[in-house]
Amino acid sequence: MSRYFETVNFWVENLLDSTENYTIESNEKGKYVDITINVAKEDMGKVIGKNGRIITSLRVLISSLAKKEKKVVKIEVKEQ
């Protein structure tokens, strides 16, 4: 597991009430890392936030970590 996966998992785990309502998938190919967060429909708003502020902040945080290692991380949120 990459540190990006662990960081995203930590934040999503603390945002949601139940840890059973989501899964996170990570796919790393060279310098590109794709992270997909699958959440239940009722928890989608908790992850995205008002006007997308929470997911945007998470993307900025992960991007700043990835720049040090010259990697590109894409975070996507999907409904389970």
C-alpha cells in the first residue's frame, strides 16, 4: 500500500460514521496513481462536502505529497 492510499483511507475513515460503507481501490502505474473511493449513496455528501470543498482539499493535500516524489495522483469518488 502506498502512503497516498493510507492517507486517503485515514481521512475517509474519519469522515464517515461506519467503516463498512466504503471501499478504496488504488492502482499505481509508474508515476501515475489512481485512487477510487466507493461510498454508499447516503455518505456521498460527507466525502464530497459542500460545493466539493472536502474532496478538493483532500486532492490538494495528496497532490502536494505526490509532487515531492514526482508522481501524479488522481482521486475519484464513485457510488457503490
